[in-house]
Amino acid sequence: MLSLQWPLLLLALPLPWLVYRFAPAYKTEQSQVFAPSLMMLAEQKEMQTAKPHISLWVMAAAAWLCLVLAATRPTFVGEPQAITSSDRNMMLAVDLSDSMKEEDMAFQGRLVNRLQAVKAVLTEFIAKRQGDRLGLILFGSKAYVQTPLTFDLETLQILLDEATFGLAGRKTAIGDAIGLSVKRLLDLPESNRVLIILTDGQNTAGEIEPLQAAKLAAQAGVKIYTIGIGADELVIQGFFGPKRINPSRDLDEVTLTTIAQDTGGQYYRARNLAELEQIYSVLDALETIEMEEQSIRPEKSLFHYPLGLALLLASCLYLMQLPAFSTLVNRVKNINKGKAHV
């Protein structure tokens, strides 16, 4: 459908006729003496007495019509298209401390370290967050924003895949990760602010204590889900034969549980990859995407078409008014007359 954004400008169409009809004629006074040759005088007299050809008036009117039409900003409006949007802002905080190197998670029939397991499960989780803003924070001895809140989930996934040990230090700064996440979430309107922390240890570094950071998160309306990663039991080969150890003995479940409860979230324990996948399924159910259906009508501006035509017609009119053009036309006429007499 074609629409005009400023249709009232069409009232300017009769303006040239009104100026021609009611404006006083422009008079000039020639103060210099001009003595042309007889041939030039005859040619000038012929040009002055000749009336403008009808095609000139048509071209001028068409140029003015195109110019006014361009000024009205014609726009092609397409059919309504349904779109969906959500307003959820979610940060993912991933632990990169040395303890995440522990290979106690089974994946595709082999043992992998905890970071590899987290990446494998997060890949599917991220793919389901269409319409959400996701951000990625990596923390070790310090916390860093690897990806700010964005709709570009593909880039976020690439940066998560590239995350490796040593980027953030060897220790665990859970409190700093929470504080940095809250700061990033505060930049956007309050609506479903969510932080998911994945760690396998306890807070051993940073400038802010985790429980203090949790209080700040609660005041800011940020809901925190904490996930403790690591197996409860691992069989290793010792000097006197196989023995069982607890690779998650440093996991501070009490603090992680308190953080989640203080902010309205929940603490989950992921002892293996299956439990980790189940946790993300639960999070999908708890933090459902509230989609708001809207519709848009695509628009395409068309003003440049009549504007270009108006400039072309105006250029032709200008060239046709040049003396050289008139001389050329007269010569062509004379040539045609000569051929007719022959």
C-alpha cells in the first residue's frame, strides 16, 4: 500500500500557476548599447517572438509534480508481520579457576573436565534463549565481562567456546562475579533480571564477600541461581591400589544456597552431566520466556524515485533554454528545409 507521510504538501501543486497568473511581470532596463549584426538581430528577434513549445510546459509541469510528490515522502507500507519479543536480561557467570580442570564428568563415554561439561550443556541452553539478552562473565581470581548483554547469541557462544583456564586467574572470586553481574543488569530496565553462577569451589579471592554481594543483588531485583559442579566420588589409582576421593570437598554449598535463597533463586547440585542438563531444563520451566506478541508493517521509502525524475526533467529544461541548443535546433530546421527544397 502506498502512503504519503506529508500529504498536505500536495496543496503546493498550483503554486507555479498562481505565481504566473497574479505576480507582476519582471521588468528590466538595458543601460548599455548593443549593436549586433543583422544575422544575430534576426535570430534574436525570432527567438523573442517565438512562443514556448507545448512540450516545455508539459516538462515543467511534470518536473514540478515530481518534486512536490517527492516532498510528500511517499512510502510503500507492507502487510502486517507478527513479531515476538521478551524483556529478560540474563547473565551467565562461569568459573575458570584451576579446580574446574578436575576430570570427573562423563561425556560421550569419556571423562572430561568440569569446564568442558559446562560448555557442552550451556550450548543447548543458549540456543533456547532466542529473544533474551544474554551476557557472559568469566571469573577466577578476578571477574571479567567477556560478553555484555546482547541478542547476538552466536557471538556469545563463540566466546564461551574460546574461554580457557588462565584467563581470569587460578582462584575463585564469586562475590566479584555477582557484583559485576548486578552492575551490568542495572543498565537495563528492571524485568526478569537473572544471574546463573556455575562454580565448583568456595570464594577464595575478590574484593567483596559473596553474601554481601547477594544482598546488593536482592536490592537490585536480581534473581540468582547457583549451580555447584563436581562429582561426590571419584576412583583414582593410588600406590596401594584404587581409592575413592571426594573431588568436590572444597565446594561451599552453604554459601551458594544462601546466595540463591536471599535473592529468590535456587541452588542446584550437578554431580554429573545428566544432572547439569536436568538443572537447565528446570531453569527453562522456572524462568519461562514471557513473549509479547506485536506486529509491524515494513516500510520502504520511495521519495528518491520522483526526486530523481524531477532533477532529470529540470536538467533537460535547462539545456533546452541554452542559446547553443536553440542555435542547434535552428540549424537542424534549416537543413531540413534545404532538403525539402531539393
